[in-house]
Amino acid sequence: MNKKAIFMPLLSFFVLIILTYSYYELVVKDVEDKSSTIGLNQAELVNAYNKGIENEFNAEKAVSHSLNSAINEFSKNGGVNGKCNNLWKFNSDCEPDLEKNFINVFTNELLKYGYDAKEIKINDNSITIILNDFTYKKELKNFNLEYSLPIAVRKELDIDLNKLNSLKDQVKKCLEEGKPLNTCTNEKTEVQENLMVFSIENNKNILIYTEKIETKKPVFVFKINTRDTGIKRETVF
Amino acid sequence: MNKKAQFETSHELIIWIPRIIALVIVAGIVFFLITLPVKQSFEIDKLQETILRQRFLYSENCLAHNDGKVNSGIIDKSKFNQKNLDKCFEANDKIGVNLNLITDKIETINLNQKIAEKLDFCFDKKHFTCTNYTYYVLIQDEKKLESGLLNVAMIKIK
Amino acid sequence: MKKGESAITFVFSLIFLAIVITIFYALFLLSSVNKANFSINQVSLSDVNINLINYLRTPLNTTTVYDLMINSYYNNDYRELETLSENIFNRVYDNERCPLWNIKGEINNEKFFEFESKFDARKYTLSQNPRNFLRIFTDDYLATRSSSFDIVFPDNKKAKITLLEGCVE
């Protein structure tokens, strides 16, 4: 090849080198692209709100499902500990402290969903559950995000605790006054030897999910051993 | 200088002129190719409009319903009025907004009316940046909760 | 002879140069170094999120779509949920601007329902790169965005509900 013909081949060769290197630097190499951070902080901020919404939604649903299960369990056990076998005995471990016992059952059900309540209150047949705050933290370049959302759920109870408490008071008064139990209340009763069995059907439906959905009005059943009620009647001499 | 040398020098110069032209053309092409993947400007108007649009639904000072807690995505019907929305959007006088709340009827509110009126010119991408999105919303009207649509069209003059 | 050699070299160099420039033009054009758009898409994901959460919260007489979803799952009957979903999303995503929507539910990575708009994919390309030269052969390209919600089901099951939308950009 003569010297005069070297120009174009050389030019082609240099163009190839330059383009290959440029392609490598601009496209192939993982260059930290500052433009990708535009709007990322704002996106994270809104994402924090969205996570909060998701958490709040799930907390509310977990409470609903737990309440249904708790009402079912509570009614099945007659408002006392499962070991008591539906037997009410005052001033003992089988004390029918209905609100406290319901809260215990509900707390156990709620724990199955991974929620641990900070506070649970029952007032006028509605329940208020205060859960741990939802917190979301994100650390980005030049941007730290910390979001905290208090979660509280309030629901009407699908079991009439007021009615059950009223019934409990009537029964206790009867026992203290020594009156026959079947005269104290208008509720359905049944005598089984020395046991007086009370059955109260819930006025509202609840949903129970096992393999299928079951809609039912749980029946609240409790028994009182007339010979061992736990109530000490004062003897006047 | 002898005539032969003179002739050769001028001949060399003549040969170099097309080479220089070719070099300039090739350099220009190479420069164009290299700048192809490189973003030379960042158009953030659409990003700005998207973020401002979301404010309508996330902020209780705009449309978000508040019943002790702010329910993002649920619109408080009583907040869908000109006065409240003007106040919610008052910091942004360069963007025109057209809001349509669609239930069984359509309610329309314009913010920054003079700019919002130009929404029909959104085809002119050189002068306007426009965004348009329809949200599926829930509307709390006193005790009734119903579903509806909220269409938010925005326009910004470049 | 020398002149001929020079001419041949020139021509071949020119051809080689043209090929190199064409190849690199195609490579640079097809490269998706368009990261600035990424963050715009990130922000607009919240729009889909709002649609999804409202869908789940939609009131139906005394219940919500969420409850209907649970009932459908336990009864293994999704007809009502499908009709309702179509009614909602066909309203939200009008055919012209946003022709594509898809909603699906998964439990333990197993799909238990999926509904979609009637969408002709041949009219669109799903390329994210607006400078894709294939665009000249198609009408528009569709930008897709999706948002997912992990929701609690009874018996402590976890369901993932995903809404995807495709809008013309």
C-alpha cells in the first residue's frame, strides 16, 4: 500500500476504536447515573404512605377475622377459660369476668395474624384496639425518611356483652339471695343433675372460615353447679 | 523553488481538501452517535405534575377524607369545591388543572383557569407539558360511601 | 497500478466506515440508557396503588370487594367478582388511552383468580424505549405499571393482589 492510500483506512480504524470505546463507556459500563435519582425521594415518600395504608387495611381486616374467631371461641366456652368446661364459678379461676375473658381470647386470635395489641378496651359493646405504630424507615443518598402511623381499630361487637353481663349480674344476685336460678332470668335453661345450663343464641351472624365459609349465630352456653357456685351466702345469726 | 516542487505542493494541498471535508463529516457523525444515548436535558415537568396530582388524594388539605385518620384515596365530597381546591393548589400558579368528579353526574372544577383553558392544545408538545390520569375513587358524602372516578388533567406552559 | 491501489483502498475503507457507523447507530439507538424516565415511572406507581386499594375497599351493600374476594375463594366461584372487576376497571381504563388492565390474586405464589381487559396486543408494542426504531412499524407503545398489595385473608393466609395498567405514552 502506498502512503497516500493510508488516510481512509487509518480514519476508519480510529473511528472504530472511538465508537467501541464510547459504547463501552456510555452503554455497557454501569455508570452511576445521577438522573435516576430525580423523583426517587418523592417516590419513596409516597411509598411510605402507601405502605401505611396497606398496613392499616390489613390490621383492620385481621381484627375483623380475629373478632369472629374470638366470638365463636368465647361462646363455645361460655365466657370462661376453656379448662372450666363452660362452668361458671364465682371467686375462682372460672370467674365469668366476661370482658376480661373476651379480651384474652381475642388477643390470642389476633396474635395468630402477627399483631400484638398495645391496648384493648371494651366500652358500650364496642371494642377499641390500639396496635403498635406502623413505622417505615428509608435511608437514601442525602435523604432520610422516617414515617410513623398510629394504628387504632374500633368495631362494634357482634356479640351482646351488655346482655351477657346483665345476665351474669342477675344470676349472681339470685345466688346471693338464695333464689332458684330458673326464676331469675328469661333465658332458656336446662337442668342436668345439679347443673343449671343456660343457652343464649347470639343475635348477630358471624363468619367462620375453615375450608368453607360458615355463617352462624353462635350459641353462648354456660353452666352453674348449684352446689358449688363460688358465692358465699352470709348466714345471719 | 523549482516548478516541479511547486506543482507537487499544490497537488498535495488539493488532495488534502477532500480529506479534511471527509474528516469533518465523519467527526460530525461520530459526535452525533456518541450523544445519542446521552440525556442532555431532564424534563421534569411530567414528574412535577404527577406528584402534584397525587397531592389531591393524599392530603387532607385537598380532597382526602379525614374521620380521625386521613383516608388517602377516599374523597370527602364536601372538599370538592373551588375555594378548597384553590387553597390546596395555591402555590402552583404555572400549572392549570381540570378536575372532573364522575359519579352519576359530572362535576368540574378548574384551577388556574387561564392556563387550564389551554388543555385543548396539549398536542403541541413543544410548548406544553400535559398529563391526564383517571383515578378510581371512593367518595364519602355525609354517611354514604360510593364509588366514582376522578379525572385530573394538568397543563404546564414550557 | 498505484493509482488503482489507492482507489480500491479508498472504496473499501469507505464501505467499512459506512458499515461501522450503521452498526453503531443501531447499537446506540437500541440502547436503553434512559434512566431519567425510571424515576417518573416510580412516582406514577402510586396512582395504580390508589386504584387498587379503592377497588378492595369498594362498598357492596353491607360488605366490600375484599369480602367478596374471600367468599369467592372459599366458594371457588369467581363469576360475581369477575363481573364486578370488569365493571370497575373498564370504567377506569377507557379503551383509547389505557387499553390494558389486569388484576390477579395469588396465595403462596399460586394464582386463584385473574381478570383482564379485552386488549388487542397487535396494535401496540410493549417497548419502554421511545427511540426503539421498531416503533415505526407499530402505532403506539404501551407503558405498563403495576402495583401489588399483600392482604390478610382469614385463617392467617396471605394473598397478593396485583393490578397492572397499560397506557399509551
